[in-house]
Amino acid sequence: MTVDCLWELQKAVYTALDNDATISAIVNGVYSHVVQGTSYPYIKINISEAVDWSTKTTIGIKARLSLETYSKERGNKETNDILTQIKQVLDGATLAMTGCTMISGRYVFSNSELMADGLTWKGNIAFDFLVQED
């Protein structure tokens, strides 16, 4: 693969989330690396796995992209609101990339859980994307 479509996908997801007015209003940022002291709530982008999805005529990947949300708000409403908005932005979206084309993006699952500290809510949401090199 001459273009890193996985990196292009991550950049496109970041841009879509960062440019969404609703998400910008409810979180303090979207990150792939979160530094200590980052203000809550926020979204963290992860690439869970990527597998070859090439054919005889195209080069592509199938990527499972997961996002985590973190909130210190009492109860899980804020976490669930953030997860719902992420789904609104990414499920079925056609994201613009350089050197790659998104074939599809599909919501897979989401959940929320109270972390061991008893104060922080963590949300998880995952999407499957099919991306091919141009």
C-alpha cells in the first residue's frame, strides 16, 4: 500500500468529529494521545484492528476503529449523549481522505461503564470501515 489508508482514516474521523458543532459543544477535545491533566469530557480515538481487504484490482483495508469517551459527570447521561452524537456523525458517513476512498462506515456497538475510581464514566463505541487506495 503506497498510501497509509489507516492513517488517512484516523485523520478523517478526527476531522469529522472535531468539525461537528454539537460534539465541539459537549467535549473539550478529540485526541489520539491524551496528556495528563486533560479536561473532561473528551474523546480518544483508537484503531482496534485492521486487516487486508484487497482484491485483484484494488488495495484496501477493513478497519475496526474504536473511540473512548471519558466524563466525570455524575451518572452516565453525558457519556451516552456523547456516544449518540459520535454515532450520528460517523455511522454511514462518507469521510474525505487523501489518496484513499471510503467504501463504507458502519456502527458496530457502544457501551458505557463506571470506572474503578467510582467517579469516571468511560464510553466505548466502535465502527467498521472499508477503505481502498485510489
